[in-house]
Amino acid sequence: MPKDTLSVTDNRTGNTYELKITDGTIRALDLRDIKTTTDDFGLLSYDPAYLNTASCRSSITYIDGDKGILRYRGYDVAELAEKSTYLEVAYLTLHGELPTKADLAAFTNDITIHTFLHENARRFIDGFRYDAHPMGTLIATVGALSTFYPDSKDVRNKEIRRRNMIRLMAKMPTIAAWSYRHSMGYAFVYPDNTLSYPGNLLSMMKRMAEPRYEPNPVIERALDVLFILHADHEQNCSTAAIRNVGSSLVDPYSAVAAAAAALYGPLHGGANEAVLRMLTQIGNVKNVPAFISEVKGGQGARLMGFGHRVYKNYDPRAKVIKKLADDVFQVTGRSPLLDIALELEKIALNDEYFIKRKLYPNVDFYSGLIYQAIGFPVDMFPVLFAIPRTVGWLSQWEEMLNDDEQKIARPRQIYTGYDERKYVAIERRQNASSSK
């Protein structure tokens, strides 16, 4: 009769071990029982970049990369993008269920009344160098908020924890907009709490001399959909960062700042900017075949916006964004880069080289074009990513805090350095080059 176990024979000793299989995994700690001697530490699993290691149990986001599935709390992301709003999805991500009308009204009100920043925080942002990158400013400001809300250190208190989670989600658009305005040399615009969540962000970023900013409803909805698509994405680099840092029981502001710092990297939040650079470099539709040949020939050209660590199929978010781009361009005018992107996608999706490698468009392939069409500079792309991802980070952070199996993160290493060495007095040392 089949058993949910894995039998492992250690050929060094001839001993056989039976490891329990649960949810398609074995526990890494069970490997510690596999020893050659009684004082042996036991086996470790070696997995750089967590390519095949589950670090937690989570009920927030489900991804099946082979089938191109992405679900928040069981709901398909494409259906949520079509029928829902970002704040409704944020409630779902936090609470596990879609809100009733009363729930959503109360949640929206809670977010709305916390959008303003302390004036000292405004002066903090104003203290950055005139051309500071908005993402660097955002990371520092989010971390600094922990000093404004010292009660946030009581992370085990659910009421206090949730209050500060709401504050973070509410204030993130304000921090983002003010970071942008500072980098542009514009006066800060305060929140307009009569506007929607994305509408308020557009107002704080774009309002100039007009008494009141009225967002274009197509642009406002497009931004809301982009926020839905970026709300969470399982155990990516920044989510792993907030879980690792949060495991020390640090306050949520410091933990989110760590996640945002991970997002700042070009391999994470900067991917859509890389797509725009690639499309600009190609320059014209007629140059696409030559570019594809360079990519296939390994001549230094890289196809950005295709392929994903998880997805081995068409990224479901990319399908939504591609349609969204058409709506946006009807308002803003067609981007000259769109034709290049469409031709690039058409060739790549029908070329055996890319099909064999399962390289399909991901969420970054079209999102940068939309952001650019709306008028956001490329420096703002990771910032616009951080705003909606805040709810995902916080949901993952709180789930980690409530997981009895989680402890402070402390990975093992395989030591590759010297064995014990004797100290040599400085007078007797040779310099590194001569000793070689």
C-alpha cells in the first residue's frame, strides 16, 4: 500500500531513512537525522536563491506557473481586475474574504482618514537632495515613520498592528507622490480625500495651478487595475525580505522599508523600465527581426519582459495589461513603442527558440508603456509598484507573525573558507600579491 513517505539510503553508511511527505514536501530538519557518526551535524539542503525550497505556509496567493494561474485568496486575478477595485482587493488580501458594502465603506473610510503625513515627515522628504531618486526617498521615509508611531513596535497586539497596517496603506500614495514632486522641484500637493485611492495619487502627482484636480476616469481605472495586478505575488524577493526581516518582530514600517529596498533592485521592480529601454533601443518595427536574431545568437541583446522565474506560460497579468493598454492609448495617444512591442511579441510567440524555452510575456512587458503614456517618468515605476504591493507585503508579514512554526530567520551556510589559522604579527606579513 502506498505511503506518504520518502525512503532515502545513505550510501556512505548503508543506512536507510524514511522521511514523511506532507503537501509534496519533506522537512529540511528531517535531513539532520542522516549522519555518518553520532557527532556529525547531519545533512543540510543546499538551495541558492530558494529555487526549490518552501519557507512558509501561506493562504494568500496561489500561482501555477505552468498553467498561467494567479489567484488572490482563491479568486482569479483577471476576474478581480475586471470586476473589482483595488481597495476591495486590498480588503480581500488582508481579511481573506471579499467585503460586504458596509465592510468596504468602513475600510475605505479607514484608509481615507489616514492619508495625511505629519508635517515633520513632509520636511524630512524636503531634506533630500534635489534630484534624489523617488524610490530611495520612499524607502527612507517609510522607515522613518516608525519613529512617528512608536506603538507600532507592539506587533503582537492585533489592534495596534492593524491600525499601523492601515496607516501604511493610506500614506504610501502620499509618500510616493511627494517623493516624485520633490525630485521634480514641484510644491507638494496634499491629499484630496474626496477622490478615489488611485485618483488621489494622480491628484497629488499631477495637480499644478488648477483649484481641484479631476482625474480622467479611464486613466484612474487603468491605475486601479494595475494596482490590483500588483497587489501580491507569492514568495518573491521583496516578500521573502519582509518575512525575513519581520521575523525579528521589528515594526511594520521598518519591515516594509526592507521589502521596498528589495523591490528597488533592477531585477525586481525595475524590470518594466528595462523593457522600455529595450524598445527604445530597437527604435523601429523593421529592426525587430535583427534584434531577435541577436537575442538568439547570444550577441549581447536580451529580450526583456519575457520569461519569469515562476511562469512557464503566458503571465495572466500580461493578458489583462495588454487590453488595458488599448484603453489608455485611446486617451493619451498611441505610443510609438507599442507597435515595436506587438511585433516583438508576435515573433517571439511563434518562434521555436522562445517556445522551447517557455519565454512568454510577463507583467512588465506592457506595464511600462502604460505608465509612460500616463506621464510617469521611469524613476517612478518601482514606486508605483510599491504602492499596491504594500498590502501584499503586510498580509504576508501578519501571516508570518501568526504562524506558530515561524521563528527568526537564520539560514544555514556551507563554509568554504580557511580552516584554523595562526595570527601573524604585522612585521612578518607579506602583501597579498607577493604571497601569491
